[in-house]
Amino acid sequence: MPFIRLTKIERRRVLSLLACLALAVAAWFFMALSNKYIYSAKTVLVFKNSPTKRAFYPLQSDTVDLQVEGTGWQLLFARLRISPPSISISLSQLNSKDFIVCSDQLFSINQQVEENTQKVISIKPDTLYFDFTKRVVKKVPIKLIQRVNFVKQYGIANEILLNPNFVKVAGPLEELKKINSWPTDTLKLDNVQSSATVRIALQHSVHKNISIYPSSVEVKMGVDEFTEKTVEVPLKIINNKNYNSIKLYPKKIKVTFLVALSNYQQVDENFITATVDTDEWQTLHHKQLTVTLTEFPDYCKLVNITPAKVDFIVEK
């Protein structure tokens, strides 16, 4: 195979030619990417200005395709992304119509696009259709979801207070029939040893045609150090359908529990109700009756019941 031997001057000329060619390609590439192109970008719709007297349900997905005019650089690096990743669509037209025309809101949509070199020119689908039913308002209790860890010997001293206790839920009657309470986001606290007041958001509705008010709730949590206390509680007999004369041995049981220091003197046997069920004898033929606490303070922690079962004599 013949080998071409170049002189030093010829090698310089070849390198200069290759450098010029690379610069020309780079310049062409730069100019090409600086031109305007139309490309498609997926984004999520966020509805605002919902009608106050009409409950709605979108009949299509909340993801749409935007036809965006931008530079080749954006097409190369953004690669079908739009900033921000969602756009807001006003539903004020639904007060008089059953559909929304997105192209009517292009000016507002383009104001939401952060990069000035990007321009939304159309949306697919351009018309959004909605199903309507009568809008109903229902008041339901708020359910606190919590994951709270306390320092050893500390805990909730009394009932957790929520302000407000209820949330107003608005939407179709068929959907509201299924809702009996509304949960909060999870309250997460660690190593708690003092009372706290925090504000936590309510969970967002998974249905777009259901709205809630307010969107957050104040949580007041009284925390105190706990100590052990034992009280004697008289037993009560339930389900004595034949009115038999039943004697219990013993007549009282000891209940040991943990109580907050601030409630130590206040909590006594009057806060606790202990029962035995005669169905255990009449139906199940048990020789002893199991003690059950039918009333016990939520802010106390049960340690044990002594005895857990009692003997009895039935006198007919």
C-alpha cells in the first residue's frame, strides 16, 4: 500500500483546511439551531376560576399537547419540555357554556411560559368538554392523619384540638354521598416532649369536580410527662336478659394506666367503666367472665387490668 509522505508545509495546509471545514460546520450548525422551529410538548392543565354554582367533571385527560414555536436549541436540549411543566386554564366560561376553548386563552398561556423565546401557538385538543351536575355543599369532620413520636414517658395529655373541626366539600351529590370525613396530610413530628400548635394542609381531592374549604387546619396538641396510676373500678353486668341474681368475685377490679402529670388528680374511677357480659355464660358457657373497659379516657394509656377475668355465681 503506497504511503503519501507530506511535507511540513503541506501538513499545515491540510490542518488549516480541516480547521476551516470544522468552523464552517460549527457555524452552520449554530445558525441552524438558532432558527425557529415548531415542536410538540406535553403539559398538564391546572384549572382555576371554577364556577361557583356548577359541579363539573372533565371528559378528557388533563394532559394536552402544546404546539410550541422555539429555537433549535430548545428542541435539542429541552426535548419536548415546556417551562413551567403545567399551565393554568381559566374555567370562567363554564358559567355560561359547557366547554372551554383553549385558543381563546393563548395570550394568558404564553404569559406563563418562562422563556421568552418559546411561544405556544396552538393546543391539542383545543376544546375541552365537561359534564355538569348540580353542585352541592356538604360539611364533614376533618380526620387527622399523624405519625408522632414522643420522648420516653411523654405523650398526648388531652384531646387533640382541630380548628376548624369540619371542612366544606362541594361537588356532585353522587360523589358527596361517599364522603364521610376528610383527611389531612400526615403530621410528622419526632422526639416530642412539649405542647405544639402546627398548621397542616388537607389532602387534595383526587376528583377535579370536588373542591374543599378551607385547605388547611390548625392542630393543637397538649403534651405532658406521663406517670403510672392505679384505681379500683366497680364492675357492671350487661346482657342479663333473664334478670338472674349474679354475684361477681371480686366486685371491683384494679385498672393501671399511664396518665399525664397535669391530669393525675383529675382522672379517677369515675372516668372508667368496666363491664362483664353474661352472654359469655349463657351462650358460650364460660366459667369466668372477661372484664371489658367500655369507657376509658383517650388521653390515658392502659397498662393492665387485674384481674382480667372474674368468677361469678348465678342465683336463680
